[in-house]
Amino acid sequence: MGEILVLVDHVDGAVRKPTLELLTLARRIGEPSAVFLGKGADAATETLGRYGAQKVYVVDAAEVDDYLVVPKADALAQIAESASPAAILVPSSADGREIGARVAVRLGSGLITDAVDVVAGENGPETEQSVFAATYQVRAHVTKGTPIITVKPNAATPEEAPATPAVEAVSVTFSAAATGTKIVATAAREKSDRPELTEADIVVSGGRGVNGAENFVVIERVADALGAAVGASRAAVDAGWYPHSHQVGQTGTQVSPQLYIAAGISGAIQHRAGMQTSKTIVAVNKDEDAPIFDLVDYGVVGDLFKVMPQLEEEINKRK
Amino acid sequence: MKIVVCVKYVPDATADRGFNEDGTTDRESVDSLLSELDEYAIEQALQIVESGVEAEITYLTVGPDDAREALRKALAMGGDKAIHVSDDDIQGSDALGTSLILAKAIEKAGFDLVVCGMASTDGAMGVLPAMIAERLGVPQVTYLDEVSVEGGVVKGRREGDVASETVEASLPAVISVTDRTGEARFPSFKGIMAAKKKPVEELDLDDLEIDSDEVGLSASWSTVDAATARPARTKGEVVTDEGEGGVQLAAFLAAKKFI
Ligand SMILES: Cc1cc2nc3c(=O)[nH]c(=O)nc-3n(C[C@H](O)[C@H](O)[C@H](O)COP(=O)(O)OP(=O)(O)OC[C@H]3O[C@@H](n4cnc5c(N)ncnc54)[C@H](O)[C@@H]3O)c2cc1C
Ligand SMILES: Cc1cc2nc3c(=O)[nH]c(=O)nc-3n(C[C@H](O)[C@H](O)[C@H](O)COP(=O)(O)OP(=O)(O)OC[C@H]3O[C@@H](n4cnc5c(N)ncnc54)[C@H](O)[C@@H]3O)c2cc1C
């Protein structure tokens, strides 16, 4: 079977869950090799091996952290040129998409973005995409060069397949463009004890109906009772009630949890684009004609300030 | 200096979008318009000029005949002129093909700054700015929530994957801006009238010295095998809260084993 390069998404060596999903998908179409860029490879190798990485390519160079996208694209392209993999899988993060885009141009290879599934097919990896605000499913494959596929979080359930990876340090010759865009400062986002939006099994979101930053506690309390992540509509984010990193929708995060609870959200197409593929959808809205009710498995027409606290109380009672 | 703003003409996201049999986007049965996310790119280009940077703004679109409407709307918001690249052989181009056409057209127009939207509202890949920068060999400064240009340097703030980042690059550069950069202006009546007199240059593949077998559906680097409508979600039970709504909802969640 051919080698499949998997670009590792990590924070200082802590491997993020989507990478484990990519390694799991990669085993369906070949033998996974992880590509680790930046600091902390030692800490990551064991985890990568546990999920089936046969090899770990490590590029530990300052450029990777100090400049935007291009050094990572340089590294991935250079490794791909010498390894001639059967495919390259990249996480569908902002960086991942752009790294994939540049490597595709450089290698003259086709690019498929935001796959929600990858399987082995007659003509190489077959992908499934969910498009047009998740109203269509598209099956596609790459026809030229090395298939480069960016994969959305939650595309697969991570499965262990323990291996002891060979670790190969790679020294990259960076292009002149690598140092073109300097990251002059970074500010870490506030850490929360709640699960990450893309990884959570349950998401509880609030919209304009929440009517104020101070009221979001009503949403948070239900989320905490269920062990859920907190989401928000763009209206709530634009109003400054909740941070943008929690926005669900076309220009925020696209989630696909087991359960999505929308409170005080009308259900605009751009919001639906980010939550329509959730397994079970529930809404609380005081307007019985709100379009969100067309999507729901269960809905309550009512005031969220009455329904949500009662829901929280009842959940805690039943636990 | 020269600013080129890339704008895409897309099927209306609020209508029922779909596909043709060959897997290309159905542009017949749905009205199209200027991609809403590109309005933010136009707005930022106009604000850069209003901030005191002396520049000429050119809009660029690659698309069918009626894509000119997107250019007219952009010109009505402000700016100086436009380029429309259209050719029967372009239909069905993928991201690799489209980025090649855009890069060639930008080179031909001349540029110091290229401004793009964060993603189109149809393909929504969010990759063209990076591809254009790669092909032009200039820095990319993408997904910006805030942007400013001063002394030949573009600076911005973006929400990176794990942290908020301040980034900068020297011009020439390609940038993309998000829907958090601030609402776009509406074209004024005066703007709409003025737009009618602004020049729109029509180019085809020959003008850009691109071979017709380099782009279009047949040259595509990837292919769609099937496109199927997802079954519409079936509406479940909706109850009206008469004092027990939260309890009823909890019972539903418990039955589904979420509690
Ligand atoms: C290019 C583009 C991209 C966009 N991207 C996104 C995106 O990523 N995410 C997103 O969410 N939106 C996005 N939008 C915006 C989207 O179109 C809507 O404007 C937005 O989703 C509305 O948010 P909302 O449902 O919270 O507010 P509204 O539409 O104002 O709805 C509020 C709802 O709350 C209900 N309500 C009010 N008070 C109560 C109460 N006390 N109890 C119960 N219900 C109550 C009302 O009945 C109403 O249905 C985008 C728009 C564009 C043009
Ligand atoms: C549902 C769907 C799925 C698709 N999936 C794939 C795929 O997996 N792989 C693939 O290679 N192609 C794919 N395509 C085709 C691809 O969308 C188009 O080829 C398109 O030209 C590039 O991508 P985008 O519209 O997603 O642009 P994005 O990268 O999202 O656009 C970002 C910005 O680039 C500029 N821009 C984009 N297009 C134009 C244009 N025509 N004229 C001027 N400026 C422009 C705008 O400023 C825009 O805001 C898909 C198309 C559709 C409709």
C-alpha cells in the first residue's frame, strides 16, 4: 500500500483530535506517515504511533512558528517530493486549507477541501463533501498528481492501531517567500474547561434572543449540565455577547454533533450551514414560525428564559 | 499604487442551489449575485484609499457573461475600473484552474495589493487567495479581521487556528478579509450612475496567453462523481411551553439517552 502523508495539527506537541481522525482515515487508503512541523515532536510521537503512524517526519525550524503558512507549505511539499506519497491528508483548519492549496499548486496536484469522509476507490481516494449549506452531498476524486484532501473534524471516529513509528528529522530548504508574512504577535485565546466546539458531542447555542452578554449564563448552565460546548449565532457574536471562536455557521465553525440545541436563534441559511448535519436538532424559540423549527427533531415554542433554566434543573434532577 | 479586488459572481445562497448533470454548478435556475463575502473585500479596499493611500482600484472577476453584474455592483460602491475574464473554455474550472486565470489577469493588470474575500459563498473553499499568492510569488496575509496599509506594509489581525495573531508583510501582497472587518456600504444613487461610465475590460484566455486545455472542466485536477440532494430533515414534534416546556424537552433528551 502507498504512503499517506498526514499533516499533524498540534499545540506545542499536544496532538489535536482531528489528527487522530486523519490517521484513522489514512489507514483505509494506505500506510500513514505523520508530518510534524514545529516544536514538541517527542511528546507527540507516542500518540501518533498509537493511532497507526508508521513514520513521523519532523521539521523543527523556527520559521514554522514565526511566519504564516508558507514555511509549512515548503516543508510539506519538500517531504512529498521525496516520499512520493499516494495521497496527502490535511486538517480543514484555516492554516490546513491554505497549506494544502499551496502544495497543490506546487505539485500540480488536485485539491479537495472539507471532506467529511474518505474511502479507497477505483481511482484513488474517494471523498464525500457536504456542500451548499449542507443541502448536497458530493462524491469526488482527484484526477491529477497527488490527491491532496483537507478533512473536516469529526469525519471519523479515531481508532487505535499501535505502531512504533520511525522518526525522521527533515531539514527543509525554505523558499524565498517563506519569511514573507511575519507573525509579529500572538494572543492566546481564553481557555475554557468546556469541550471544543468542533469536538463536542453536544453543542448548546444562543442567538440574538439571548439579549445580552450577561444572559449567556443561561446557555452556559445548560451546556455544563450536559457536558456540552457553547455556540453562538453571528448576531450574538456581532453584538459582542460571546467570542467569535464560538460562532457556528458559514463564517464561523461548522459543527456536526450528536445533539445541537439552538436557543433564541431564527435559523438563517448561513447559520444552518454550520449545524444542519447534526444528528439530533432541538430548538427553543418564542416565534412558532421561526425557520429553525423546520429542522428540529424536537422544538419548544416559548421564552428561552423560562424554558432553559427549567431544562437545566430537570437535567440535574435526572442525573 | 494599484489595488486589484477579486470578486466572484455566485448563485444566491438563499435560493435552492443545485448541480448540472456533469457535476458543475447549476447557474441557470437560480439567480446569481456578487458573493456577499466579497463586499467586505471591496469595502476594505475603499477604506484603504480613504485612509490616505493613493491608489487605483480595479475589480476582477472570472465568470460567465452576466458576471458583469457583480462588477457593476462593485463599481457602484466605488473604485475605478474592472476586468471581466470570460471564455467558453473556462466553464467547470476547479480551484487550480481558476487561480491560474486570476493570477495571469492580475499580472497583466499590474498590482501592489490584491484584496480577496475569505471564501466564496458557493464553492466556499477559502483557498484561492493562498493559490494566487503562490502563483504570483508574493506574501499572503489572509483571513484578516482588521487591516491597514501604511508605508508599503500591510498589517492585520486574524484569528488563527489556536491564537489571535498580528501579522504583517511588505507589498506587493495578497490579502483576504473576513466578515468581521465591518459592514460594507450600500451603493448610492450617485454611485450607481457613476458606475455606468466606469470602464470594464473584457478578456478571454487568448488575451491571458492561457491554453484552453489548461483550464475548464476537462482539464480539471479533480472530478465530481456524484452530487445528491440530502434528504430534507423531517420536522419533529414542536410543543408550546405552557409552564412545562423545559421538563418536556428534558424528557425528549432522556428518551434519546442524552441525559
Ligand atoms: C455572508 C454571511 C455570512 C454569515 N455567517 C453567519 C454565521 O457563520 N453564523 C450565523 O449564525 N449567522 C451568519 N450570518 C448571519 C445570518 O444571516 C443571520 O443574520 C444570523 O444567523 C441571525 O442570528 P440569530 O438567529 O441569533 O438572530 P435573529 O435572526 O434575530 O433571531 C433571533 C431569534 O430569537 C428569537 N427570540 C427572541 N427572544 C427570545 C426569547 N426570549 N426566547 C426565545 N426566543 C427568542 C426570535 O423569535 C428569533 O427567531 C451570515 C450572514 C451573511 C450575509
Ligand atoms: C459546491 C462546490 C464544491 C467545490 N469543490 C471543489 C474542490 O473540492 N476542489 C476544487 O478544486 N474545486 C472545487 N470547486 C470549484 C471551485 O469552487 C471553483 O473552481 C472556484 O473557482 C474556486 O473556489 P471557491 O469559489 O471556493 O473560491 P474561494 O477560495 O472560496 O474564494 C476566495 C476568494 O477568491 C476570490 N475568487 C474566487 N473565485 C473567483 C472568481 N471566479 N473571480 C474572481 N475572484 C474569485 C474572491 O475574492 C473570493 O472571496 C467546487 C465548487 C462548488 C460549487
